[in-house]
Amino acid sequence: MGNILPIFILVTLAILFGLLVMGLTAIIGPRKPTPEKLAPYECGIQEIEAPKRRFPVKYLLTGMLFIAFDIEIVSFYPLAILLHQLKVFGLIELLVFLLILMVGYVYVWRKGAFSWD
């Protein structure tokens, strides 16, 4: 419990700080909506006409998938540090994690998220 207590305190303080800042912004922040503030903003240029078609967001999907898989790969580091202590259980856990990661990757691949048509 002694090792987890500082982490718990840090997480609690971070959550409380976030809630405090959001609360103060809602209470103290200015609320004067004008048509200019509510209008869509695109690099300072006034919108002349509505867009003819939706902009494809394939790059956004690919970026989010990269971040998701990158975060999962980062979680290998603690397992690699403790793999010698965990022995066979750690190896089995690593293989199960890799299997779950591979299933997600194949699913996304089959859905066509990596194709740039």
C-alpha cells in the first residue's frame, strides 16, 4: 500500500485540480455570445458558401489508430522489465496481450481503415 499511496494522491489531486479549474471557469468566465462568436471560423475567412461535399477524414482515423496502437505498444515496457520475475505467467500474459492486439489490428485492416481510396 505504501507504494501505491503517492500515485493515488497524485491522481486525486489531478482530478480535483481539473474539477476546480472547470468549476471556476463556469462561475467566473464571461458569457457574452454574439453572432460573430457563434459563427464557424476558418482561418479568418468568412464562409462564402456551404461546402459541396464532406471532407474525408481518413487521415484522422489513421492518426487515431496510430495513437491507440502506439499506446498499447508502450505498455510492453513494464512487462519487459518484469518478464524475468514473472517467468511463464508473464510470457503467457504477453502472448495473450499480443493476440488481443493482433485481433484488433486485423479487424481494423479488414474494415479498410488503412486503405486510401
